[in-house]
Amino acid sequence: MKYQRFACIGAVLFGAAATVSANPLVGRHENGQCPKGYTMSTYTSYSTVYLTPTPPAAPETTSTSSPIATVQTQAPAPVDSSTSVGGDVAAASTSSSTPAPATVATPAPTTETPATTTTQPAVAVVAELSTQNAAAAVETAAPTTSQEATSSASTAQAATTSTSTSSTAGGSSGKATFYGGNIAGGSCSYSGYTLPSNLFGTAFSGAVWDDAAKCGACVAVTGPAGNTIKAMVVDECPECSAGHFDLFQNAFAELSDISAGEIDITWEYTACDLDGPLQLRNKDGTSQYWFSMQVVNANEPVTKLEVSTDGGSSWQSTSRTSYNYFEQSSGFGTDTVDVRVTGESGNTVVVKSVGCASGSEITASSNL
């Protein structure tokens, strides 16, 4: 009974299966005699408890998406324990080897609670999980690339569709109507100017008027029958949208019967091919105290007019108005200036010794 009791105690204390053997003490009794100083009641036997470590359970591996939390715990070393018991009084002697503290490697926190606990070599486990995660990353990246490619293709297709609806091989699409025509009283202020014989006149869209920036520009307009005319911008059509030209009546009649009233067109900017040099005209009231000048008969729209009062060493700017004049409200303080005209292409023409008298004009020696 004592053997069984101490065997149970050993199993409870060490949490492992135990093997019990009963062996007499080395100095056991012979011929029924106890060693000196012992009695039979305290000399019966002793118990030796052998602990057999329980094999660790198979590692439980849980694969989670990145980031991965990996917990590695070293298995404790077997515990060596011996207990000597004599009679009813237990004098226990225990020797054990304490396992090293558990090593825990915890990377960045994860939203999933399961962790990987294993007694396998850390390198092998981490390598295996890294391989699985790399494969998963490749599988995930593929659809993203495909989606991006599809999105780019859709964007390109949309851009192509948008372009095809606003222009054709012959230029941009638009509308054309007609009116009686007005040069002298038109918004470009071409009073006294006569259109060359190869040009018609047109009013330009007020939606993109931009302070008369296109005054003097020439456009090629093609009607529904396929015939084309060339017209110069001399006026503004305030109610016309971009791409809508209000042609002089004779220009519209070249493209369609005037009974149509409005026609579909294609159009594009083109060279005016004017004969002769450009001209500079001072507005009435111009003086050394107030400067206002326009450019007429230029081969392309004028983007800038500058004035020099020191022989061209420096140039002062002017501001363009919506009625096609370049002005400096305080004037330049002199009766004669040099003028530099810059066209849309960047070409320039410099005119020397231009008078600042009211209503005067001067003809340059060249054109843009």
C-alpha cells in the first residue's frame, strides 16, 4: 500500500507516468534481523519513482495572413527526482534541472488571435511560413495588376472616344450660322480695314473670346457638301459657343443654301497669306500721357505689343483690351517710341520711331 501511495504522489507531483519498484535498503536485514538502530516498522522498504516524460503533442500550426505572430517555446528538460521514505516519516530529497526560460519571438501584432506554437527548429518553421506568404502575395498581386491594366485600357478607350467626338480628320467639328457682317463696327475694331479678296469675314465665339486674342486669325471652314472657305476673325458672337462661327452671309452661301440657317462644319486654323506688311494704328486720344495702339493686317494673331523709350535697350509691356487695342493708361512720357510686335508663333517685328499722336498710323517694313 505504501508503494502505491507514493507512486500516486509522484504522478501527481510531476504530471507524468511513473514506474514504481520496491527494493530493499542496501543494508537490509538478514535472517530477520534489522540493522542496529532500526526496527521492522521503519525498515520495510523504500520507493523509487522513475518519471517517464510524456511525449509532446503534435505541433499545432495555424497559418495566418501577414503579419504573422510566431511563438516558440523550448521544451523543458526531464526532471530527475528521487525520494527516500522511511516508515511514516517522509524525508524527501529532490534534485531537478530547471529548463531555460522560454524564448518568445513576437513580431508585429496581428488582428487574428491564433498563434503558431512549436518545438520544431525556428528556422524551418519561419522559412516554411515565409514561403507560403510569398506565394500568397504573388497570387494576390496578379489580380491587382490585371485590374490596373484593365483600368488603364478603359481610360485610354474613353480618351479616344472623347477625341473622336470633338474632331475629325479634317479638323474640329462645329456649327455655322450667318449674319450681315460687320468690319468697321465689329469687336476687333478694324475700322477702315478692307478684307483681302481671298478672305471672308466671321464672328468668333464669345465663350472663348479671351480679350480679342483671336482677332485677325484665319480659319478654314468646310461645309456639309465638302467645299471649304477661308475667313478672318473680325467680330465677336457673344451667344455662340466654342466651335460656333457666325459667318458673313456671303461666306455661308459658299457652303450651303442660306435657307438652311445652320449647318454642321469642320474647321481649323490656317495661315492668312496676306499681302504686304502689318500696320500700327493709334486710337483717337493717344498721346505721351495715354497710349492705345492696335495691329492690323498681321499674318497671325498678335499675342504681345511692347514699347521702348531708350532705343530698344529695355521694353515695357502693354495690356490687351477686349476691343483689340494694346494700352498703357499713363502713357510713356514721350512723343516717339519703338514698338515690338510678337505673333502667336513667336515671330517678332520691330518698328522704330512710332509717333504717339492721336489717330495716327504707320506701316511696318515686314509682316509676322
